[in-house]
Amino acid sequence: MTSAQKEEIKQKLLSELERLTKDIATLEEITRPVSAEDMDDITRMDSIVNKSVNEAALSAARTRLAGLEYASKRIDDDPEFGYCIDCGEEIGFARLRAMPETVRCVDCAK
């Protein structure tokens, strides 16, 4: 990986970290409990379904955030950054650009 490619991935990491942090704050807000007194039965069921979907999205976002934070710590200091943890081959630049937190190449991720 060239230094320009590494810098591009680093910028993508920072951008994704910022965006995901905002998304998590929004998801935390919309998954807060709503008073049952303020709802009728249909609204209550709709709220339960929406809360469940949003909690799953929140969990996925927190997991991705942890991966991005780990990658942002490794990108400058770890010479193994950008190499697959399973086979040791270099992870393709396009894959790293799309998913900077990835630790596996396409073949090993299957």
C-alpha cells in the first residue's frame, strides 16, 4: 500500500468514526423507552417493532465503531495493518477503502 493510499484510508477512517458517532447518538435517542400512557395499542406495537429494529442497528453501529477505533490506532503504528490476519496476504485497497476496519482479505472473509 502506498503512503497516499494509506492516507486516503486514514481520512476515510476519521470520517466514518465521526459519522458513526453521530448515528449512535441518534439511535440511542430513538431507542429510549416511551411512556405507555402516551400510546394506543397500535402505536405501542409499532413502537415495540421500531425499537427492536433500532436496537439491532445500534448494536451493529457500536460493533463497527469498535472496529474503526481499533483500525485507527493500528494504521500508523502497526506494520501488519492492511494484511490479512488469516493468510497474511495484503488486503486489497478497494476492500480497505470500503471497510477500513476489515482484518481479512476477501478470500478469508468468505
